[in-house]
Amino acid sequence: MRFFVRTAAGAAVAALALAGCGSSSSGGSSSGSAAGGTSAGASSAPAASAAGGSDAAGSGAASAAPSGGASSGGTTTGKTVKVGLAYDVGGRGDKSFNDLAAAGLDKAKQSLTIQTKELSAVQGETDAQKGERLTLLAQSGYNPIVAVGFAYATALGKVAPKFPKTQFAIVDDNSIKAPNVEGLVFTENQSSFLVGVAAALASKTKHVGFIGGVQTPLIQKFQAGFAAGVKAVDPSDKVDVAYLSQPPDFSGFNDPAKAKVTAQGMYDKGADVVYHAAGGSGSGLFQAAAASKKWAIGVDSDQYQSAPADQKQWILTSALKGVDVAVDSFIEGVAKGSFTAGFKRFDLKSGGVGYAKSNPALQPYESKIDDFASKITSGALTVPETVG
């Protein structure tokens, strides 16, 4: 039984990969983000558990590769694969959700000859604009195409039927029932539960906080898991909850200033550990944590590794989400002719989610966190997915 954890050795490679995710190929605007840590040793390699009983495996940390044009690295197909990525707000460089998708693309470049086009969403755009972006990629011959984030669901549901020979994936959504669409989904509640346990164990005030970017069912899934983890350690612990914006306003995923103010308010009221599921806004939490000298918990990637030097010591851990592995697995599957419509779920048992062990300050709590992880993977403990 393996748990998805990143440690200093493994995460250092991933951090280098993300550091290399600067510019996107063939243009594309770069704005906000939709959502996204590690000690000595190797990181477990996340694998996908596919709907319908089949499994898809991936590898762990991703390495940086040039962005744009054709990239070769020991191709297994003998042909150039044209891959299109439609990022959520933020694109490459958000140090979170989008960067993980970019790292998955870069990982695929190690074994395939790939030509890419990467385009980013802009703040406040409509579903029609998202549809235009997907249409542009499809009309330009990119196949497969990855839509990064559930915000693309409505647009992809309309675009996919128009391009039946193009194979699409969408991260964080499994609502689209089409023969050329695969959903890449995760058990974020499980990884959030584990960092909730970490928060409760580290808290001296028995008072913690959760900041969500936008109050959607997906982000509430993070909240539900986190609160359950905290309460599993001590039911009397207090959990403050705040969301930065409400749909259809998705600015909460790219508003560090608001996150900083929100986090500071929680710290001022007695919370001494705050977890965010707010994408690019998370940097505001880290700023507040460093200023208050209190704990923060990151999301999606190992944010201890990518934080500025003055902030990283305050990032206790991160809830990890193998978006990089999912994207790599999808691209390689299409290239090898093994695309399957439906969805693949990446969970704790298969190594698709987990928690980061980069910060040595977490070490006193790791054995207890792993005990809870074992209960989850064995089926002895079921983590709630909804708030209530």
C-alpha cells in the first residue's frame, strides 16, 4: 500500500520542473488560476484508477522541458503528437493547479515527440470565450486537447461533438458524456483530510482555518475533508471557513490580496493553522502566515518547494493532487492508441493524491497522519465529500 507523499529529493525535481514553466508556446494570455510539499527520500508515483475497472499508471515528479514547437525525448510512437492545453486563469507560472498540468505535458515530452500550443483563460471570461479557445485548438489540428479545470465543462460539452475525431480530457469534471471526452478527477477530500489531521496536531490554540477560492461543490469537497480530518483528532477544535468569491465570480482563484486579508483576519482571531484551496490566491495566505509567524497549508503541488525563502518555513505541508500524472497519462495513452471515454479517478489508494513531507517541522506528526491514511485506503475510514 503506498501513499502519495513528496520528499525533499523528489520534490526538488518537481520544483525545478515548475520553475521552468515560464512561457507558453504559440502565445496565449496569462492571468489567474483555478486551484494546487516534501523530507528526504523518494516520492511515491501516483497512478490512476480508471472507471470501469481498468488502471492507468503514471510516474511521479515531472522534469522541465522546452515549451513550444516539437520536443523529442525517446519517442515511442514515431510521429509528432500535437497537444493543445487550455489553461484556466493563470496558466503556466501559477505555482499551483495550472503548473501541475504544464508539468504533466513536460513529462510526456520525455517519451514522445510533441508539438504544443498552450492558451490561458482570462479573468471574467464567458463560456463562449472558453469554447472559442477549445475550437481554435481543434481547428488547428491539435489532438489530444486538455481543458484544465471544471470551468471548461459547459464549453467542452458544446465543442467536443463538433470535433468527433479529436480526443479531449478535462481536469476536475466527469459530467460530459461523449465518446471523445475523458474526465480526470481526484479524491481531494482524502488529501484534505490528511492535512486536516496535520493541522489539528500542530495547532496550539485548537483553532484552525480554511480558505476556499470560490464556493463551488469541488472546493467544498476540500473543505469537507479538511474539517473531518481536524475533528478526527479533536472534535472540539474550531474550524473557521471563508470563501473569496461566489460563482459566477471566479476571481477568488486569483486574488492574493484578498486571501492575505482573509488569512490575517483568521490569525488575528486565534487560528494558528490555515489551509487554502484557492489556486493563485494562496500566495496571499503564505504572506500572512510569514507575517504572523503561524502555520499555512498549501494545495495541489508541494508549495513549500516553490515559496519564497521567507515564507516556506511557515508552510507546514500541502495537500497533493496528481494533476501532472493525470495529464501525462492521458497524453501518452492517446499517443499509444489507448484512449477510453468516461473518466479516471485518482485516489489515495492508487497514489493519485496525498500530502507533502518537505518541511521537517511535520515529522513529529507523520506517523499519526499515515495511520489515518492506512485507514482510508483499507476502507475502514470513509472521508466525507460534502459539507454538512
